[in-house]
Amino acid sequence: MTPPQDRPELPEFALGFPGPLRDRLVAAVLSGTKTATTGLLTEYERCAEPVPSVGHRSVMPDSAGRPVAVIEVTGVRVLRLAEVDRAHARAEGDGCRDQSATRSTAAAMTR
């Protein structure tokens, strides 16, 4: 595994806001509990950013901004929130045990 500090050319992929939320999410990624994330297509469109593609790599920082991991996209699905399945909800690793909770969490992030 390449140490993230040795990859300064990679873009940053920060989870949540710095503080307890980011600390919890980073710990879940590093432990292998969180293996998926959700983004809203409308946010990519609003920010004129491309939807991530398989193979895309980025550096994940902790709350202090230190690089702690290199993340690689291994799959992308674009679907309606109503179509989020239980497997994805569990892979999110943030305590959402079913698709309903994941949908609510993702929707709340945009309010």
C-alpha cells in the first residue's frame, strides 16, 4: 500500500466535516467497516464536477487535514435514492442498517 503522504498529486476526498463526524467516518474506512459512500447526482451537476469513475484515486484526510489513506473507486452506480439497497446501506458503515436510513441520511445532507 502506498502511504498517502507519498501521493501529493492525488485530489483530496474528505468525508463529512472536520471533527467527530469525520473522525468516525475515517475510522470506519480504515477498519474496513465503511466500504461505500453516497453522493447526490444533483450536487455533482451543481458543482460542475464529474461523477467519480472506476479506478479514480484520491487521498482521504483526517480532521487535522493529515492524509491517512488512498481511496480507489471500485464501482459506481447512479440510481434514485428510492433504489438504494440494503447491501449498500450496510457498506456505508455509518450505522444505517437499512436502505430507508441511508436514504434519510443522504437527503438530510442536502438540506
